[in-house]
Amino acid sequence: MQPLLRLFDFSKKVDYKIEVLAGLTVAMTMIPESLSFAIIAGFPPLVGLYAAFIMGLVTAIFGGRPGMISGGAGATAVVLIALMQSHGLEYVFAAVALAGVLQIIVGVFKLGKFIRLVPQPVMYGFVNGLAVIIFMSQIEQFKTVVNGESSWLSGSALYIMAGLVALTIAIIVLLPRLTKAVPPSLVAIIVVFCIVLGFDIDTKMVKDIAAVSGGLPPFHVPEVPLTLEMLQVIFPYALIMAGVGLTESLLTLNLVDEITGTRGHGNRESIAQGSANLLNGFFFGMGGCAMIAQTLVNLSAGARARLAGIVAAVTILVIILVGAPIIELVPMAALVGVMIMVAVGTFEWISFRIINKMPKHDVFVGILVAAITIWLHNLALAVLIGVIIAALVFAWESAKRIRARKYTDANGVKHYELYGPLFFGSVAVFTEKFDVLNDPNEVIIDFKESRVVDMSGIDALNKLTERYAKAGKTLHLKHLSPDCLVLLKNADKVIDVNIVEDPNYAVVTDKLA
């Protein structure tokens, strides 16, 4: 019997060196990104770092996916920009806390399983879109602010930045050919840091983005009026933030599942993400979700346990408290090089190789999801549109596949053996297959290779039953599932159901969700 609360699986061997080094690397890449997202959204810089610490620690300990990294992500920060501009920071904290409550509800009621409905082309589009976003956000680091206006670097500043980025990428690519004892990303950051510091090279550093020093996250109740009007203001933002956060987190969870060959727990992750966001609302954090770039940095460094995420979160807190002077001197070029390689590793290059082998509608869905992700930075909307289009295409294709094998046995009974699902899309084709007027007095429809999916299918059966009854003929339905029997109407006199052979369709349980 498994314990009710299992935080760690001590039956699995943990490589502590790899986990610690991976955690340090993740922390180094998470700090500038969290700072950038906070500044873009108009929040104080520390709000982003506190979110990285709280999200990272809570989800690393309680989350449903060891190896996945969460923090102050840009996908959720972007949602709150308008609220920050219109109502201020206190309303943002209230919205973050409410988003956390909504995510906990999703996990408690086991709704995270619906992420299984996301088809592979949508996953390709989602991942490729994120890879482009990660890459383009690094290009922004080649800009500087002069007299209050943003402009591209030029001259020696540009050459130095580009050279250091190229050096970082070269180390990440070449070091694994020599040794895999240490994460190449961490080595690249340290080498570039030492070169810049040793030769006193003038280049952009973390301190040029924002200061990272501060204290422990303070407990803070959002100073908002407890009124219905306030709830009406924050609820739309909280709902969108919860949806975007869970979408990105659960899709990232699926991606980690594929990379590691193991299975995560979506509902547990939803509860952990919600709990972390709830704490963010009361401890001065901007909230967040899973960060696919940092997750891939973590996995590429060899981490597979919870320790790396814990180390990354604690490292961020230590840096806030005592290590800020050193971290502020880390060259941005090193971090840009790491993130560019993450973008390259994130992109599903296989999608190019199989694009001519995939159905055209799948190719269209993948490209559309990627385009929406890049253009709007709205991951939830991109995935939702992709799923809807994929579902409609599936319904159309399935509607064309229902067919019937017809024959009359030695007793003069006509049989219709159905193949394919009976649902709203296939009802018209299903109805056209029956010749009520010319059929004999006894007809059997066999659903052994078919399935009545929805109410439209049930209604079609009811109408067909009535047509045969009005013609003075008897209709027998074989191999109907029990749920269909409950819904069938007007069947007590004219329908003869073979109860003994009726299948009981099993449904995937929530035990693994």
C-alpha cells in the first residue's frame, strides 16, 4: 500500500553531483529571465525572483513531475500586464492568489487528465512556437538603452557580445565530446564570467537589467477591497492566468514524460502549481508556471530527480540574500548563449523531416499553433484553437468511416453489421444505409464493431426504431453498451437487445493522472 503523501522516492538512485550542478545551472539561467519578465510586466524586479523561488521550491517538492522546473514565467506575467497598468500591484497579487485557487480546484477534481486530448501536431506547434519565442527574447539582449530609447548594439560592444555568445555556444557544443562529468552550460557560464572579469571586458551584465539583492519574501495580504466589484476585476485575469499556467505546465510535463520515458502526475502537478501561486499572492511574488527552457536545461544536464529543482530554488534565495554582488557581474552574453542552445534543443527538428509524410490538416494545425504562440504569446489560446481544429477534422474524417456490411441469413432475417463510431458527424450517413420499406419483417443491427458515442447517435437510433415500428417491422439491436441502453427511448416493445453479449466499455481511470 502506497503512503498518502510521498514526497520523494528513495527507491531510485540519485546522482547528487549531477543534481546539484544541474540545479546551479538552472538558477543561473532563471534569474535573468525572471528579472526580465518582471520588468516587462512593470513589477518590481524582486517580485520576479520571489516567484522563481516560491514556484521552484513548492513544485520541486510537491509537484507531479520530478525534473520539471517552475518559476516566474513570462507566459503568465504577460497576462497580468493590463491589470498592473489599470489597478496596480495589489490587484495583481490578488489575481495571482485566485489563479492558484482555480488551479488547485482543477487538480482536486482531476481535470488535468484532459491534457491527453492535445494531439501531437498541437504539441509540435506548441514546442516549436516556444522555441522561437525563447530565441527571439535572446535577440533583445543585443539592444541597449541610450537617452531613454532602445537601440541595437554597434561597434565593439556588438562584437564583444557576439563573440562571448559564440564562445558560450562553442563550449556547450564541444565540452560533452570531452567529458560529461559536469553540465556544459554551467562550465560555459563560469568560463565566460572569468574571461570577462579577468580581462576587465566592458559588456552587458545582469546588474544592467536590475538589482537582485533583497531579503526573505515578506508575508503580505493584498490590500484590495473585499467586494464583488473587485472580484469582477480580477477574476478574468485569474482565470486566464490559471489556464495559461496549467496549459504550459501540463504540456511541459508531457514533454518531460517523452524525454525521460516515465509518467508524471498531471493532477498532482496542478495542485502544486496552484498552491505555489496561492503562496505567491501572499508573499510578494508575481506567480508563474512550468518553464520549458529551464526544464530542458535541467534535463540536458542529466537531472531526473526532485533535488535539482530544490537546489535551484534555494540557490535563488541565497543569491537574493547574500550572493547578489557576484551574480550581478555575470555577463549576459553567457546566459544568452545558454538560452539560444536551449531554443535549438527545444525545437522539434523532426517535424521538418516528417512534414511531407503527415496529413495536410495536421501540418496546418502545427503551423497555426506555432504562429499563434509566436504572434500572441498566448499559449492557452494557441493550444485551444489547435485542439478545436484537430477535433473538427477528426470528426469529419470519422463521419466518413462509418459503414455497414449487409446480408440476409437462412431465416430471412436481414443483418446490418456496423463498423465505425455513431456520433453527431456520422448520423446522416448511418441513416442512409437502411432501406426500411424493402427490408424484411425482422432486422438486426450489430454494434460489435461500432460504438454509440453521443446523444445524436442515440436520437438516430430512436428515430430509426420508430420508422421500423411504423412499417410493422421488428428491429433488434445487438452488442449495445449499457450507457446506450439507459438512454434509448421507445425501445421496450420493438427492440430486442442481447444483454448477455453486451460489452462493458472500460474507461481510463484517474489513478495515473
